[in-house]
Amino acid sequence: MNKRNTQQRRHSIISLLNQQGEVSVEELSLRFETSEVTIRKDLATLEKTGLLLRRYGGAVAVPDEVTQQFSAKIAPNKLSIAKAAAELIKDHNRIIIDSGSTTSGLIGELNNKRGLLVMTNSLALANSIHELENEPTLLMTGGTWDPHSESFQGQIAEQVLRSYNFDQLFIGADGIDLERGTTTFNELTGLSKVMAEVSREVVVMLESTKLGRRIPNLELPWSKVSVLVTDDRLPSEALDSITQHGVRVILAPYAG
């Protein structure tokens, strides 16, 4: 099946649904000259992505209050940071998205990009990426499941990563140490370091409230960080200190 044709058909289904409020499988099958089985697969995929609700024999538009559910799961300030970080992604980029609540905000922004290759160590993120309309190429690190970070870690994951090279890594952190770099509560920092090694640009995403947290585990030294995307409540002294390490800082509007 031609991926481009599939994407175009699904975009057209959503456009038609927005106009009519509801559609039937029979109607769509005739309009797009394809089988009802294919249309049902389209509707199932679009429902999982949150773009419609299936009903017997067809589908209806998603009520406004339901369309807000995905965003509601992620704090508004994290979504603001993710939106700013997504501006760094170009079509056809090869990117890594590390597990985490802030990095998960990126997924909703990826539908505007084309030809992406995305690797992640998070099952939750992989499932969300798989349901995107633009269907980026998805890779998983594999490895040993770590319940603390809810992600795959370990030597197997590191070996898989070293088989590739990437344009960008998007990674969160539990804290910022102005002298050392980003810090984490997780003692498993090996995979983060390998992710940074195989990426041309390392983008750290975190809220300014994490500044100054006393966390013992150094995740990435400033020398490995290319860009820090945070909110505009970052104190000016901290901004100056971080930029002196050669890190570009992007301040997203604080969203509460």
C-alpha cells in the first residue's frame, strides 16, 4: 500500500468529517474507491490518534472537550517548551526522543514534519509515534526494561544506538547544575551518554523550576549539550552562566 496515498486519504477523511460532522464506511469506500476493510483500518488508526470517534457503520467528529484530553495529560508549561523545541526539527531529520514527560510533548508537534526517522527507548512514546498521521520511520532501542524511568536501558540499547547516527537528541533532566550540567535521579546514565555521542545536536528540555536541585547523578556535562529549551522564568544570572558554557538557550513562554 502506498504510504502517501494512505496519508492523503486519511487527511481527506478528517476534512470531510469536519465539514459533515459524521461519515459512513460505505460513503468513504465509494468516494475513495477502496475497500470497506481499508476504510475501517483508516478509521481505527484515526481514532487511536484522537482525530475522530468511531460509531457503528462509520465515524463522528470528536467533541471539543475530548480533543483537549491528550494535551491535558501534559502540563501546559511542558507543552510550551516542547513546541519551542519542535521548531528545531527539520523535515527528514533523524532524531532520538528520550523517555520523559517533557519530551513526550514533542509527539503532538511531529505531524507537521515530513520524512522523519525517530528512535526512542520509551514504549509509550513509540505507541504515540506509531499513530501519527505522517507515519515517521520508527526505531526502538530495545534493551532491559527499567521501571523507574519506564524505558529501556542497558548495553543492548547502547549497542543498537551505536549502529546509527542522528541529527538531534531530545532529552529531559531532573535538574540543572550551573557548574556541571544536567542531573538526574536515575543512576542509569549510560544510555543518555551514548544518545549524546551519536547525535550531532543535543537538545535538553526542562522547566526552569528544576534549576538548583541538588541531585548527585550528573547526566550530561555542558560540553555535550548544544541547546537548552526552558521557559522564560529562567533567572538572568542562570541564563548568563549557561550560555558561558557555549550552550544556546531558547526561552519558551511560561504557560503555568
